[in-house]
Amino acid sequence: MQNMNTGVKTACLLASVFLGASTYADIIYDNSQNYLGFVTKEQNTEIGDYVNFAGTARTLTDWQFEYFVTPGANVSFQASIYANDGAKGMPGTLLYTSGGTAIPLSTGFNHVDISGLSLTVPDSVSWTVKFSGATAGQEAGLLFYNPPSTGTSPTFNPTTQTIDSGAVAGHQDFTVYNPGTGFELVNHNSTLGNNVSDNLAVRFTAVPEPSTWALFASGLALIAFRRRKQ
């Protein structure tokens, strides 16, 4: 009887510790600590970045990105997340969209926090923002930051036009851009200068997938059962 009680107590203790820790989301990508002083110039089109997540938590809960809109402008946005399963690793399957109606933005330097998500994501995604409403002489763009403190931003081989699995020396950083005819890779060095790394300000947080919790729970049950048989 003593062995059974000890096993159950051990299993319950481990479960409480694990489930308590799992209530906290992990940051799986963070590029928000070093503003490079530039804003994307693509205006009323879909622009974003290609990111590789850190860790193993893959149920996305929160997504924050930074932007700039000219004071006085009347600009809205739609935000999307894509799996990188298109041709040559380009954005393909749409995993999330903020909806069919554009959402108004505050002006100036600001950020958007999309929270309350429960979205299972792969190890690599592209996130985009489509601005609308900016007129001639007005800016509406995302901010360039570098380097990421969590996760990685891949590069592409300019010779083969293929995307690397991570950052490769001598290869080019890039953003993803959809002018309405499909996604393209864009390197802003030619337009903004050689000091620009094509990584945009964003942060993603996630929790372990439910299947991970279920696997751990089954392991705890096995521990308790074995203790009971002793």
C-alpha cells in the first residue's frame, strides 16, 4: 500500500509541475531589440518575413509586429501566416488570416498584438501584413530590426534563387512580397542601402501542442501503474 501511494503522489507531483509550467507561453521567435532605422516602402501591398522558430512549442498563442503609419493617414491592415510549402519553399498554404475586413491602424510608430490564438504551426512560416488606404506621400510599412534574439531568419542563394534552411554567410537576407501575382523574394539593399538586413520586427509566442501533453500524461499513468504493482 505504501508503494502505491508513493507512486500516485509522485505522478501527481510531476503532473502538477509540468502542467503548471505549460501555462506559460514560450517565445519562439523574437526580432524586436535593434531597430535599423528603416521602414518598408511597398505601401498598399502584402509584405512580410520568413522565419524559423526556436524550441518545440508549436501552438501559437500570440503574435506581435511593429509598423509605422504617417500621422493623419487613414490606413488599415490584414495580417496572414503561411506555411512555407510552396514551390522552392515559398509561402504556400494559408494558415491564418485576420479576416476579410481590413482593420484600422493607429498612426505613428506602433505595434499590433494579435492574441488569443490557438494555431498549430510548422517549424517555419511566413507572416505578412497587407496595408491599404495609404495615399501619395504617406507611409505605411513594417520596421527593419536585426538580429533575431530567438529563432532564426534564413537567407537565400542569389545564384540558384533557393531558400537556405538558416543564415548562410555570403547569401542574402530577404523579405517576402506579394504584388498580387504571387510571392517574390525581395532584398532591400539596392533601395535602402547596404546596412539593411531584411528582417522585420515581430515576436511569436506558443505553448506545447496538446499531443505533447497527452503523451506526458500517459507516461505519468504508467509510472503510477508500475508503482501500484510493486
